Amino acid sequence: MKIGDKAPDFVLKDENGNDWRLSENLGKVIVLIFYPGDDTPVCTKQLCSVRDNWEKYIETGATVIGISTDSVESHKRFIEKYQLPLKLLSDEKAEVIKQYKMQSWIPGYSARGVVIIGKDGQILYHKVQPLSIFRPKDEEIIEAIKKAL
């Protein structure tokens, strides 16, 4: 997967058990934030930081989505516990994680990374954190979103 490639379409369940399909959401910039797991120290800091900077994300007009291998129920609890504003998608079989080259060195988990998809469905940004203990900086993601607009 490289910049300029067409983003693979997928359907995953959100925290409410509803289907979310990439192709039905094109026409806006889509930000996929891949992370290893709900309610873990670094992931909680990462997604709470997204929450704390939510207004900046919203100002870009992009749709921001989180993806991990956690269950729908786990996502729902995680969102409620930390008042997270973004939709979280459950990729329990890690199929989308594999499609987007976000596999962790720990089998069955996602690496920590970000993919930005343009309005036309092209991959405009793809970054995997080399070590999952480091989270992507919100400023860097927001800057990449602005370049994608």
C-alpha cells in the first residue's frame, strides 16, 4: 500500500453494532486511526488526546474513525468511559488491519498508525508508528488532513 493507491473498501461494525462502509463515506476526507486496544495506557492517552483536540479535527471537515481488533461491546464501554467523540470500528478478525498494512508485531493486534483517504478514495497519507509505545501527534495528523483537502 502506497500513497496514490485506491483505498480498499471495507465494512466493519461500529460501537453500536451498525455497519460502517468506507465507500458510502467517500466525498469527504477520511482519517483512519489504527490502535492496538481499548482502555490500555498508550491507546487511552492517544484517543483522549484526539478527544481533547476534537474541535481542530472537526474544523478540517474530515471524518475521523478509530479501528482496533476490540469488540463492539469493548468499543462502546471505552467511548462511554472517556467520552470519546469519534466512531470506533471493530476489526476482530484483523482483515482491514491487514488490508491497510497495519499489523502489529503482536499477532491479532493492530499497529498504531494513521491512514488518510482523499475524497476520491485515494490514499494520501499512510504512517505506521515504528514502536507502539509512541502515539502519533495530533498536530501532525491535523496538518496531514489539511494537505489532503
